[in-house]
Amino acid sequence: GGRLTNGIKTSKYNPFTFLPLNLFEQFQRIANAYFLFLLVLQVIPQISSLSWFTTVVPLVLVLTVTAAKDATDDLVKGRQLRSEKWMDVQVGDIIKLENNQFVTADLLLLSSSEPLNLVYIETAELDGETNLKVRQALTVTGDLGEDVEKLADFNGEVRCEPPNNRLDRFTGTLTHAGQKYPLDNEKILLRGCTLRNTGWCFGLVLFGGPETKLMQNCGKSTFKRTSIDRLMNVLVLCIFGFLAFMCVILAIGNCLWELKAGSQFTVFLPRQDGNSAGFSAFLTFWSYVIILNTVVPISLYVSVEIIRLGNSFYIDWDRKMYHPRNDTPAEARTTTLNEELGQIKYVFSDKTGTLTQNIMTFNKCSINGKSYGDVFDYAGQRLDITEVNPVDFSFNPLADPRFVFHDHALVEAVKLENPEVHAFFRLLALCHTVMAEEKKEGELSYQAQSPDEGALVTAARNFGFVFRSRTPDSVSIVEMGEQRRYELLAILDFNNVRKRMSVIVRSPEGKLRLYCKGADTIVYERLHQSCGKLMDVTTEHMNEFAGEGLRTLALAYRDLDQEYFSQWKQRHHEVSTSLDDRDGRLDELYEEIETDLQLLGATAIEDKLQDGVPQTIEQLAKADIKVWVLTGDKQGTQFQIRYPSRVSLCSVRTTEVTLKWV
């Protein structure tokens, strides 16, 4: 069949459908429909008592004003700058993207200018996240580089799922030279992302136009009616009822008069075509409908439209809505829904990155039953952080100068080579998806997919376990000044159901180990029974951390047997290249190997509230608006956030959704 082009349309109307669609919407207003009906009546000469243009002029005026307003609203919404070439891209084409360009279709990443075929993208248009995500091409296609000839000659077959709207997953396989390679979300660039920090990349178009995940997520824009609109419709209906009632009485009066006295007038006012009194009354009814049409207030709609326009200017001009720091005034994007603002009862909000700054700092941790991060004096009183000198990390040439920590005991434990503390930071340096860039020798910068991960890897870096670089099959870290390379055998991805992430690595000495970090509830279920005591102490610490509003993660590890791992790896490859129920089967495999873990401890990260959140919520509370926040935090963390800002928090943890009322 014909291949889909990549053209999409985001506006509600186009030049051909504008008139019919817009008129259809406008005639859903009862008064407009009524005037159209009157117009039809006035064209019938037997009934007509007024000339037809008395109705046409106001009706056309109202329709034009509203249509003009709808057209401008739609133009603002659907305007998209794009070069004409986008439309011509078709499935199967190979296209080249350059830095800061918008990804134009759903692509399979083939190669890029970065080492290891990495690509950095920003997915703000899709999921609102502004931090960079990393995508990585398969080595087999990445080796083609920017050699256009080779790319064109590359002979492979991609099989993948049909178009769908799931932004967070993708299943497919690439077959090349008899080998099968699994394709997942990490190799796909979706339309709507923007390329960042990457010179160029090549991609194969998998889905174009309406089949892209971005467009699959676009619902049909519904025609919204405000409560004032609905009220006016009801009022107009009542007026109709009154009008019909009057016309019926007048028609009955006409009938009676015709029967009683009408016959005496026939000499100089002969009956039309000798009609009977009944039929005359019927015609009179419709005549009166036309004569009394001014009872129905069509101007009411125009007045309301003008008032709405005025209201939208008031929003634009509101001094208190102006944000001086970014020089952004409020902007009313629509003129139809503004009157609904005063009727808002509930505000539902996300927490991370919406109420908080999404800038995470490593604050505290619990390692092997000992809590670090707070500073106490000799009498055992907790000291305020401002009274204590921060830890001096100058012993570590690769430390991040912006990282601040106050508890000296943790640095001492690292220097004394406490094995659990070392294992703790080694886990943080190995178990993540962060990418490291080293422009100058020793000057590292991290690109993390989520700020939590960046904060944890930075903490490990400052305490002497520096994540230096990675390739698809190894991770290099500098441990206490000594460079070590770990073989990366498997990454067991994080997702919303698993709520944990694991890596399996082989140390330079040849030992196999699985490192896991994740939500405490999930990790605790998978611990070896020998960890009971340590678990109780760590839980206590985590509850303390949560009580201070910190985000917590539990860390654990497991030593693996070489023989068992080899056969597990074999099954893993088979499952990851199958197309049917890949996710479910991978989950089972992950479950199987992530058991009998040994607990190491827990981390606590602070995510500060945005400026002005408590004040804003206070203002909303004055307006009697209830605020609900959706969060994945532990109960303790929630109370800490509710305390300064009196919010109702709706917690979504694992399977239960608990709603809290404050």
C-alpha cells in the first residue's frame, strides 16, 4: 500500500473544513439555531410578516464575530514552524539530524558523532522532563559512522510493534547478516524530542506522521462548553417556551375571532384562498413567531463574547500574575474558558519538578546500620549545619568542587577502608545509567537521565569512587586513586513496576556481582533472611530521613556463581530478541536473579521546594481551592512537604493509591 507521509496537522480546522465545522459548533447554541429556523420561516410568503434581512443581518454578524475569534484561537494553537521537507520524509528513509534540531519522525538511531554512538536528547515536548536523556545506537550500525554510501548499502530488516501511544517502551528486532539484535526504547528517538550536545546523528524512519507516538497520544480536541454557555442555553430555552406560549394564545384568539366576527369582514378583507379559520390560526401562529422574534436575545451572545474578550485582557494585564525575574506576564490563550477560572475547586499537581526544583543533593545515608549526614557535638546534641565546616575533599583530585557534605565521619570511614562503606560507594559508582564527559583531564561532567542518579554518582565521586567512563560493555571507575575497569555483563532496567535497577559486573579480579538499588519496599522483599537485624536498623534510619522530606533508596548486592550466570545470560539473549511478551518474560528472568540480596544501606536525597510554593498554596487555600499532589514518596516524606504548605497528598506506591485529606 501507499506509504504514509510525515505531514501532520495540529489545528482543529483547515481552510476547507473551517466553515462547516465552525458553523456546526456555533449552531449548537440554541439561539443561533433558532434564528436559522426563523430565517427559513421568513422565506415562506404565506407567513412572512417581516422582510427576511431583519434576521439575516444580526445572525450573520454574530456568526462572523465568533468565527473570527475561533479562527484566531486555532491559528495560535496550531501554528508550527517547519520546513516543507518534513512532509516528504517517508518510512524507511535514512535521515541526518544536527545538534539542537527537532526530531521529525520516530527514528531508529543508527550512528552518531559522539564516542560510543551516544545521543543526548531533551524530551520536554513529550513528557515535560528538561534533563537530558541518553540514547545509544547498536554497535553494528554505529560503526557505519557518517559514511553515507555504507549507510545506504546496509542491508538489515527491522521488525517491530505496530504504532501505539506508549512513550516509555518499544519492542523490535534488527536482523543483519543472520544475527538478531534486540531493539528497545534506548535505541529509538521519538518525534518531539530535541537533539542536544550531539554534533549529528543518522536515523532510520520507523513511523511517520499520524503513526508517530507523539501523534498517537494526541486526542481529538473536544468542543468545550462553559457553564455560562450552558446557562444561556437554558435561559434561551425558557424564553422559547414563553414565546411559544404567547403565540399559541394569540393563535387561539385569532381562531375564535375568525369564527365569531371574522365572517363580517370578508367583503373588504377576503380570506386567502378561502382558508378555514383553523388553518388561518395555524399560519397566524408562525407569523407571530416572526413578529415577536425580538423576545429572544441574540445580542446576549454578542455581549457575552465581548465581556469574555475584556476579561482575557484583564488576565494579561494583571500585575500580580507578572513574574519579573523572567519578564513573563500571564497570557490568556483562549477567550472562551476564562469565566470558568472562578469556579475551580480542586488543583491536581505533580510534585517532582513541578513543586520542587528537580535539583537533587545527596544529603544523608545509612551504611551497615550506621547513619551519616547529621553532625553532633560531644553532648550528643545535633548541630546546625551552619555551625560546622564542610568536609574538605582536596585529598581527591577528581572531586566535584560544588559538592558539599558536613559529616566528617563518613570521609574517615572511607579513608579507614571500611569494607561496607567501600562496597556502598562502589555500588553507587557502578549501578546507574549516567554518562561521563571528560573535556579536560580530570574535569568530569555527568549527563544523568534523572537528577537523583546524578546526585548519587556525584556523591560516590567525591568520596573516592569516581565514575570515569563507560562503553557498552564496561564501566571504568577510579577507586581511591586507582583506575579499575569492570566488565558490564547485564543492565536490569528500572521501570515504574520494578521500581529498582540492577547491574551485573565482573570485577578486575574476576568476581561476579549483582548490584541493586531501588525502593525500600521492593528491595526488602528480595533480601536474604540473614539481613533481618540490619534491615530493622536501616528501616529506622530511612523513616527518619523520610520524616525530613528526603527521597530514599535502598542498596543491596549479591555474589553470583559463574556457571549459573552463563546459562542465565543465554536465556536472557533468547528472550530479549523475541517479539511476543518480551517485557513479561524479561521481568521473570530479572525476578529470578534478583534474590537473596545482601543489604548495604540506604541513601537520602533532598529535592528542594520551588520558591514561593507554600505562599502560592496559601493563596489558593484562601480561595477555598483544594490542592492535591500526586507523589511516589514514602508517607514520612509527604508529611514533611505538607507541613509547610498544607497540601493534600495522593500517594501512589507500588499498587495502592492512598488519598490524604488535610
